[in-house]
Amino acid sequence: MQVEKFYYDNKIVRNFAYATVIWGAVGMLVGLWVALQLVFPAALNITQYFSFGRLRPLHTNAVIFAFVGNGLFMGVYYSLQRLCKARMFSDKLSNIHFWGWQLIIVAAAITLPIGLTNGAEYAELIWPIDLAITIIWVVFGWNMFGTIIKRREKHLYVAIWFYIATFVTVAVLHIVRSGELPYTWLKSYSWYSGVQDALVQWWYGHNAVAFFLTTPYLGLMYYFMPKAANRPVYSYRLSIIHFWALIFLYIWAGPHHLLYTALPNWAQSLGVVFSFMLIFPSWGGMINGLLTLRGAWDRVRDDVILKFMVVAVTAYGMATFEGPMLSLKNVSAIAHYTDWIVAHVHVGALGWNGMLTFGVLYWLIPRIFRTDLYSKKLANNHFWLGTLGILFWAIPMYWAGFQQSSMWKQFTEAGQLKYTFLETVTYMKPFYTMRSIGGTMYLLGVCIMVYNLYKTVKAGKLVANEAAEAAPLQKEYVKHEGEHWHRWIERRPVQFMILSLVVILIGGIIELVPTFLIKENVPTITSVKPYTPLELEGRDIYVREGCYVCHSQMIRPFRSETVRYGEYSKAGEFIYDHPFQWGSKRTGPDLAREGTGNLKKTNGWHFRHFREPSSMSLGSVMPAYPFMLENDLDISNTEAKINAMRTLGVPYEKGYEKNAVADLVKQSQQIADDLANDPQPIKISPKKEVIALIAYMQRLGTDISKNKTATTNR
């Protein structure tokens, strides 16, 4: 049979490798900065563009989509060519993908700090960037499938299965989550509201972790770990079970982020059941990875690349054991809204994604530059700094999470809450300090890697076009007698993709569709009215400043929460919230009943709190917002916002947009007058942003104010 000569494209691999290293260092530096902001809130709150609420989404997006995203593309472009024995389908598409992705990252790095956000975790990017992501993702898929179709290898190796599932599922997740209605060329409102938006968000959010941070990295594990160990993957049969069980079960798991909330109980129960079952395929993958090292464990002592990979797979096993445990209702009742969840996420991000990426970089860079790694000693230093950094990061945060939950729930013998919320905040500062030390160690390891790889690259020369040869593919369309069914479908990438799509759509359709079509899932409350124009503007400021990353607006039906905050939250309260603002972490107290009962503060209190939080709450880690006292409220889009909300089903009267600004001005003046009549008079123009935010704070909870309210200071 005639052998064909061709060349692998290593230039695109190098480009993604450089981007991985650069954005990894940047994303982790931002993460360290926001961690330190909880230790030194006043000193590090230097400007509105560097506030915690704006930088925390920048950190998560940088680590997920810039660091891990470029890392997975680096690994896919290297391994796919060799597994298919073919150059990438199109060099032009490869370059469009690379530069398009970097421009998306730069756009995110600009828009998030200036307050342009959709206000949904892991999906904060504004609609023009969402559109760009869609286009670039299609380019990636086109290039990937073009390469698979022109391959010279008959069967698709297990790593490619995970790449295909990643492409298909991320496309579905992104399109569904990006359902939004633009009202300007930069801003939009979510198509979904309240309970429905919450379900869509965590169906997307959990599966963004599953299909962006997990499945493609499992593909990288299945390729690079056997390569580094010079051993075949332990079990082909186990990899089949691992793959299909994982992609089927994962898509159902999102509702476990919403246990004890206003989400319908049937959806919560589905999330629990399927989340718990995830432990089996997840650990099947971990076992398959670790047993690949059978006969090579003696090398782990000396091979730093294998050390990184072993820690990565172990962290994957830990995180995928903990995840199903956290999905159980009795465990979620303790952990949710606490720093335990933050620790869990970072074991996966720092351990699984970070350490595997570092191992791949140390293995790959010397090969494409035809040289040896500059310093194994520096790589070992990086390994120990990274490993110890994870421990110093995670262990204090697990402890902090347990402490938070127990302090929130404790009562005195007289039946009063034992601790105010602020006492739990100040108690956390030593743990936040330890976390920052761990983050510093981890970042220092990354800096050592940057230097080590730089010296490695300088010592070698890129083999931009690596020569290879293989026989052309002989296509077979029949199933051979005795052949395993999976071997047959592996020869058909398009059918494989369609089957993967069907498998992941089952869970999504069953969970999402009834919530939208069956009215009983979201019962309405007649007293709930649309926001006034001023409250709507204030809510948009709340979203802009990222307040949802520290405050929840969802009171669960626990005695400790109803006593501290007021009556538990109902599904019908949120029908006009585009997007929902339930939050996922309580660095600050819940705000669902902020405008009612014993929780209600005066307008003057809110004004002083926004100007300087520590003046009203000693020990607060909340950043100050003095710029809101100076910035005029932008009302140029108020009419457009009212029109957009009406389109989304909010019952503003037809033509009300013409009177909206007048109503806004009237309510603003009322608040300004009240501030002027404060016992310590506050003179401020009614046109300032702080007036709108105060209006929103005072609105929270008032729609059901006739119900029970809190009976004690929180």
C-alpha cells in the first residue's frame, strides 16, 4: 500500500501553548488580587474598575476560558493531528480560531472591569462577545471535524470521543444560555426570568464545568498520560463505559446547585439522583487513568511530568467524589453559600485542570522545539509549590466553610441567633489570609514554569511543520462479524456526533421544557409588581457591580435563615427578574427581604453604607462605592429598557415608556428629599447613581411584605 507523506502543524500548537502560559499567569494574578481584597478590603479597593464584584468574574472567566480554554485547544490540536494521522483540516481556520479566541479574551478583560456584564456566573460576557464565541466555536468544530473526516486512521481513539462531545455540548449550552434580548448595541436582558433563569443558569453553569473543564481534559488525560508513561491506556472497555455514562448523566446534574430554593422539587430531585450517580463513571475514568501507570510507578518518583499528571488525576477523583456528596440535600444544607463550595471548585481548577495543563506543557514544549527541558529541578520546584499551594488554599477554605455554616445556624438557649452575620465575616479573615498564601505559592510555581519554558524554547527551534507519513484510510461501511458495536460507530464521526448530541439532549429537554411549559412550576403572586423605572435602573447597577457574587437573594426554608432574614423565598417573587439574582455565595448577608421588616434600613443608612461600608458595619469586607455618589445616573436607555422588559413579558402598560423618565425623576426626588431630612442631613442631587441603588434595595421583599418578617438582627 502506498504511503502518503504529510506534515503536522506545530505552529498552532505553540501559539495556544504560549497563550495558555500567559493567560494562566494573568488569570491567577487577578485571582490572588481578589483573594487579598477580602483580607485588605480598604487598601486594595483602589478604583471602581478593580472592585471585588467586577474583578471576581474577570478571574473566573480568565481561568476557565483563557487558561483552560487555550490549554485544551493546545492539547486538542497536538493530539488530534497525531491520532488522525493528518494535518489540521485548514491552517486558515486554525489561525482564525486562535486569534479570534484571543480577541474574545481581550474583549472580556476590557468589558468586565468597566461593568459591562450579563450578571450570570460563568456567562457574564455581553451579547456581542457571546456572538463572537459562537462564530469561533463553529470555526473550531469545522476544523476539528474536517481533520477527523480526512484522517488516515480507521478508528477514533477515546480522546477524540471526548473532543467531539465537548464541541457538541458546549455549543448547545452556549446557545441556550445566551438567550437574551439586546436593548442597546452592548447591553441586553436575559430571555429567561426568575426560576426559569436559575434553572437554565445552573444547567449551563454545572455543565460548563462538565464539558469545558472536564470532558476535554479527560481526552487530554487519555492521550498524554499514556504517552508520558509509555504505557497503553488500562482498559478500552472501561473507557467506553466512562464516556457514554458520563455525558449522559452529567447533563442532568445542574439543579443540585439549587437545592432548598424556589426551584420545583421534582427538578431538585432529578439533580440529586443523577449527580450522585456521577461518582461511578467519574471514578471509572480516574481508575482508568491511574491504572495506566501500572508497571511505571517507579518512574513517578523521578519523572516530574508524571508527578503533575498523578496529582491532577487524584484531584479529579477527589473533586468528583465530593461533587456527588455535595449534591445530597443534607450535605448541601451545610455547604451551600459557604466557602466549602469555593474550596471544592478550586480543587478541580487548581488540581485537575492546572496540574494536568502543566504536565502537558512540560511534555509537549520540548518535543515541538526538539530540545530537552531546561531544568527538571525547576519543574520539581514548581510541582511542590503547586501541590502545597493547593493544600494551603483548599484546607483553610474547607474549615472556613464548616465554620460559616455552623455559626450561621447556631442559636442561644433563649432561642436567639448566637452570631450576627458580620461576626461570621470577621471570623473568616485568618482563613482568607491562609488562602492568599496558598494562592501566592501556586502563582510562584507558575512564574517558575514561565521561566523554565522560556529557557527551553530559547535553547531549541520550533519544528513548525513536522514530517510524518501514513497509509491512506481504507473506508469500510459494513460491520464485521464479531466486531464490537463501538468499533463500528467509531468509524463514523458524523453519526458519533449525532449520537452524542441525542444523549446529552435527553436530560436537558426533560429538565428545562416542563419548567417553561407547565405553569404550576412557577406559581405567580398577585402582589408582585414590575420594578419602577428607578428600581430597574438600580437593579442594573447592582448587576453591573457584581453584587450577586457576594450576596444571595434566596432565603431557604431553614429556621436559622427565616429568623435571620424573613420568610423563605417563593417562586413567584422573581417572575420579573431578568436575570435572576439568587447568587451562590454569601460573603455578605442575604438581601431578599432587605426592604422589609426588621431588616429595613433608612435611606441614610444605605447611603453611608455605599459610601463607606465599615462606617456602618465595623469589620465589613465590602468595597466602598464613592463613585456612585459622583456619577450621574444614565437614563438615556430607560425607555429602551422598559420596551425590552415588556417584550419579555413584564406587564408595563403600552406607551408607559414615554412616562418612565418622569416617574423615575419623581421617585429620585423623593429619596433625595428623605436623605435631606435625615437626622444627619445628606445633601445630594437626585440624579446620582446611588439614589437608584437605594431605591432597588428598598424594594427588595416588599412585594410580600404582609408575610412574616425577620424577628432578630441578622
